[in-house]
Amino acid sequence: MLTQNKSEKGCVIVMHKKIGVVGDKDSVLAFKAIGVDVYSVIEADEARNTIDKLAANNYGIIFVTEQIAEKVEETIARYDREVLPAIILIPSNQGTLNIGMRRISDNVEKAVGMNILGN
């Protein structure tokens, strides 16, 4: 859902409220229960196309399983340079590859100037 609110000074503020999750069927299906749009993918091309489609359709947050993210690193990197959508890596039902935590740690270190998370 994309909404527009008018601020007091007449500026239009666009809010991105759509959230999607991309990954293998077994890992993403549970997200449907909490109202997140679920996209089951297997192949790298399918994942790339889905992520690009969600970004073009104003999704604010796209969760991607680490196993899928490994296959589409260049697509994830392209969106890392953009403000939106925020792409968040999550573990699959097979466990974590620690890619998501490494990304968080790297971003914190870049912002703060040192690793304060101890990873």
C-alpha cells in the first residue's frame, strides 16, 4: 500500500508500506500469516526478477533469505546504494549463513567507525 500525506507546508510525503519476503517456499510461507507478501523462488534469475519487480512497485522492505541472497549478490548490492527498498537478509528454515549479521556489523562499523557489536 502506497500512501501520500500532505504536510503542513504543502509537501507531499510518500510512505512505502509494502513488505515482501523472497526465498524458498518452506522458509517464506509462514510470513503470509502476518500479512507480508510472499514470493517463493528457486532460481537466481527468478529471484533477481522478483526483487526488481518489488522495488519497482514501491516495496519499502524486502526480506531475502540468505541462501537466495548468495545467488543474487549483484542485485542486492545495487539496492544497497539506494535509500529504498531496504533489503534485509534473513536465515532460511535451513539455518543461517551469518551473511545478514555480517552486513549489519559492517554497516554499524561504517557508521560508527568501529565494530561495537563484537562480531
